[in-house]
Amino acid sequence: MRTVFVMFDSLNRLALETYGGSSIKTPNFTRFAERAVTFESHYAGSLPCMPARRDMHTGRLNFLHRSWGPLEPFDNSFSRTLSENGVYTHLISDHLHYFEDGGTCYANAFDSWDFIRGQEYDPIKPLVIPPIERYREMFDERHYPLGDVEPGKAMTRHSSPRKTWKKSRGAIINDFLQAEEDFPTAKCFSSAFEFLELNREADNWFLQLECFDPHEPFNVPERFKAAYASGYNGKILNWPGYEKVAETPEEIAEIRGNYAALVAMCDDYFGKLLDYFDEYDLWKDTALVLSTDHGFLLSEHEWWGKNRMPYYEEISHIPLMVWHPDHADQAGKRQQQLTQTPDLMPTFLDFHDCSIPACVTGTSIKPLLSGNEPIHQSIILGMFGGPICAVDDRYSYFRYPENIDASGLYLYTLMPAHLSGPFNIEELKGAELVGPFDFTKGSPLLKVPMNPKNSQFGGDGQTLAECATVLYDLKLDPGQTKPVVNPEVERRMLDEIIGHMQELDAPREMYAHYSLPTPP
């Protein structure tokens, strides 16, 4: 058995024609949906990027115990488990965060990997003195805040404001993306075809082809950009902050057009992979899975991005399409049953006849390829310290904490690292060693007081102040435009949240954080 898992980052489900999108041409995603089983009710889990990947590796939600961070020593990674069972695993990715402090151990869980450089703020070119004055002429200050950089002087990571440093590196990358083959997505697919050429006749392998696109910044080759040109003639707008919409209609159209062009590029290159499957008939013995980690708001609900606003459908309700050669007769099926990101780990193990560890709370979706028996009555999703969301077959419920800065929470870890650096000494001075959770295999953990400035939204200089608890009826209002008041449904959703938290052995302070009764 062989499996190819293709993941695009921040792929909005409603951008795809097969999920009802109409503003972007995505013929190859549609072409795959005609052959695969398309999951209509697939949701994210832990948010954002690395927490989602830890869900995928371990088959269980992690946002109740810590924020963004590495794989832990006690985690069961699907790629390591496959390797232990004789299945060769290979990762191809341009996802910069794997190679920061908070993304360690993920790539090393594979037998081999290929890191493609040049996404987001990857310091791919060692430019000591960037041409700041030229960048100020090129890039809109709202997306590239470079105003406090002194021209003509060396710029370093640890002497610059974090956001300024990142945006300056993004501007540098833009200078070196000239030909289409220079773009990371093109390089990722080229690497994938090399892997397939080397191993097309081999059995027992798993390939994860992971592209950072269409995540921001929305850098895209000219042939795709031209197809979605908005007519805007101002400075570059391709990296929106996670905040309320304040742009003009023309600026909004430009940002959305840049995202659309990047989705079109993803579709085009995915089509090349489908062509390869066709040419060599990989369909007969190779599973192909397509998904994402989360979506992205593109001015819907008057927001850009993700993280601090409610996890609207555009963020949380994500695409999943699965081809398995044993279920070829299910081509074109639309599966309505509820599924979630942690279900991928046991699914991959199931595909390769590996045992699923007892601590996994996700469920293999392989039976849903031909069957229709529900595997979840409800799911929860969220981000450490932020709102917790419950979804069932009709409602979505977002519960915000009363303590909006996430103070009073603790991080439980044996890998004390944030996104781009280790825990600082002041954080570690407050750490204590505490007993295990039911999934840590008897290992104690560090219990570290959470500094609100290091929360996912706090680190971005944001708060939850503009948001509130809300309930939506997805059957009557799929666009989530009209909150409903229904105390009976809210009580039921709270019971679902508590049940999931108990199953996940959530820390006791998390119940207080969400004003929920603490179990005995």
C-alpha cells in the first residue's frame, strides 16, 4: 500500500468549486472530487498551524494543554508509527515553521524530508542591509510596517521588532521570486515527482506533500495573478493582519484577488499530480488524500485571517477528499458525516494495517468511504486560551472565556518552546514538575504559568476584547450571519464540550477558564 497526502495551508473550502465556490476556477480539485469521496462536514481541531499538525500526527486534540509547540516525547506520531511498521515515510514541505523552535520533531518523525526554502519570512537570502526605502515605495505600510527601520544600516533579527523583521524578510523573498519555477509550490511538486520517479515501483511508502500556499503572503506567479487582476494600482497588498476590515472596496478586491490567484496556482499544480497518477495508473494501488489545516477569512464577517475572532465556517470547516483503491466504486460520493483533523492519524494507520494506539481519540474515516455510520456526534475545536467551539450536525457554538487575556492558565510540556523561540527564563522560573495526564505514558510534565503576551493572539499584539460567546444554526443560517438565542441548545452544546474535555483529560483550570463546572 502507498499513500500520498497533499496538504495546502489555509485553503478556504468555499474557494473550491466542488464545495460551491464560484469566484475561482479550480477544475483540478473538481476533477479529483469526481473520483474521490468528498467529505462535506470535515472540521479543523487545534489551531492554528503547528497545533493542527500535532493533531494530525497524534490523533488527538492538543489545544487544551499547551499552545503552539513541538511534538512531545510522549506523542505517538503517525509517520513514526508507520516507519516502525515497515512503511517508508517522506515529507516534502516549504512550511517554515517546521524549522523554528516551536516546530521541532515533526520532520524528524519521518524517514526523510525535503525542506523547500522561500515562504513567508524565511531568511533565504542573507541581505545585511535591505533596500528599505525601495520597499516602502513598493509595499503598503499596513501589510509591511517598515517605518521604524533606519535605511542604510544592518538589520538583525534580535535587534528588530518581531513583526518588522518578519515583514522585511518577506519583502526580500519577493525580490527573488522571478520565474515561476522559483516559487516554493512549484519546487514542492518538482520534489514530489522526483520521489515518485524514484519509488514508483516500490511498495509500502507514505508521501506527505505539504505546500504553505495559499497561506499569506499571497505571492503568486504573474500568469495566475493576471487572471485575477482587480485593477488596483496602489502599493502591494498581500499580507493582511488578523484584524477587523478597514480597507476600501478596491483594496479588499485586490487582497481577495491575490488569494484567488494563489488558490488557482495550487489547483494547477495539483492537476499535474493527477496527470501523473493517470499516466502511471497509480490509482490502482495508491491512496490520495487532499486537505488543509484550517481556512482563512477574506473580509467575510468583517474580519481578516484567523485566531481571535470566532472560528467561523470559513476558518473551521475545511476540505477533505479521499481516494482509496479499495473503494473505487465510491467515486464522486459526498459523505455528510462529521469528521475532524485528528481523524487523519488513525486513518493513515488504518490504510497501512497498523494498530492504532489506545490514547488516540480520533477515529479512522476509512469505513466512511463506503459506509455511512457516524463516527462523531459532535466535535470541539479551538486555540489555547482562546474561544472553544462545539459543532454538531446542526449548530456551531463559540464560547469565549471571561478572562480574555488567558492569564491563570498553564502550559503542560516537556518541550518548552514557543513559535520562534524557547520559553524565557522568567517563564521557566515559575515551572513545576507535575504528575502525568492519561496520554503522557506515565511521564510527568513541566507546568509553566502562561504569560498572556506569549499566547497565540497575545504574541500578535491582539486581544479577544471585540468578541463574545455566540450560537449559530448552520441549517437555517449556513453563512453565520444571525446569531440565535436558544438556552436549551446552548446547555446541550456545553454538555458536549464538557464531555470532550473529560475524554481529553483537560487540565482542571480549563473548566474554570470557560466558566464550566469542574468534574469531580
